[in-house]
Amino acid sequence: MILVVTPETVLGKSTLDTSYVPRRLMSLGVWVYPRGGLFSKLFWRIVFEKSLARYVIALLPFPLLMIARPDWALGLSQAPLAMFGFVLIIETYVLTVSDRDKRRALATEAEVARVQDLLQVRARSVLARIAAARDMRAGELHLMIEQSGLIRVPQLTFLSVQEGGEDPRFLSLTPAERQDVQDTIFAEGLTEDALQRVNLSQNKLEVSIAFDPAEVSAHARLAAMARARPS
């Protein structure tokens, strides 16, 4: 599940206020929620990323057992260690890969190199189009890709374009640009799950790729001008 993070797509624009770029969100515990998405799968997937929500779900069988078997209620209520152990097993062995060697085995060196090369090429391509559309000639753009470390659940990915300089910020993107970012990064040959395996094998869950707008070619700028003209 992908959320392209811009001031237009999240609840509470102030969440994106920053004094530096590239700024991480997910790994720093800063959560953003999709605008108008209370009943969407993406909204609840983000809620599930919060540890408290997972703990509540993991412990849900205990009160259900108390209701189904009232004679067990006293014993279950006096078994906090069992509850703690159950949550620990779910968090450590079911939802995450905590062993470093097992993480390394998730992706081969060749797959890591292939995915990293793909990201560089695709990110620079989409950032060049964004810079050309704004006729940017200086500064710095960053494409930040952040992923959840949880496995065996639908993957969660935040994509954002951030602009450096005197006024660092999360860049506003048009709907077409947001779709272009998503479609370009996760085009054929790269899926969210494949990127997560590579990231976990490298013990990191975010990738930031920088681009200098001065590198945009004259051809790309002309193409952007042509697309901007009313038909």
C-alpha cells in the first residue's frame, strides 16, 4: 500500500513542517494519514503500524476466552507473563525478522545491486520531470522512499519529494505527478515486497535519492513546456 506524501494528500499539513531534508517520517515515529481515508484499507494499515494497535489485536484472544469460558477468567487475568510472552512471539517471530543472518538471506548481492540501480535511474528520471515542470534550475530535490519493517501483512510504503534550500519542505505534487512517482518507482521489475526484502537485508528501511535540477536537459525542459500548453 503506497501513500505519496504531500501537503495535499495527508491530514494535518503541519505534520510535514521541517527544517531539513531529507526528512524521515516512518522510522522516526511520525505518522501521517491519508486525507479522507478513514474507511480506506490504507488508513487502517497505517494504524496497524503503531505498536499499541498491534498489542491490542495480539491480546484480543484473552478477553474473548474469558467471555467464552468464564471459569478460566481468574486464571487468565492472573497470567500477565503469558500475555507478555504471546505479544513478544507475535512481534519478534511473526511480524518481523529479528535475526540479522535471516535478514541478510532475504536478498542476494545481485538482487540488492539490481534494485539499487533501478531506484537510482527511476528516481532521477521522475525528479527530472518534476524539476522541468517547475523550471527549477538550482537547489536540490530528494525522493524519499520509506517502508514498514512488518512482514506477512500488506506492505506499507511512503513516497515523498522534498525540496532543499532556504525553505526545506515536502513538495506539493499534482495528481498526475503523484501517479507518475508511484508508477515510475514501482514499474515492471520492482515491487514493494521486493524492495522491502532488499531493504531488510541491508538493515535499513528508507532510501533517499538526491537530484540537482541543474542537470535537467534542455530537451526535458522543452517537453515539460509542451505538456503544460493547453491543447
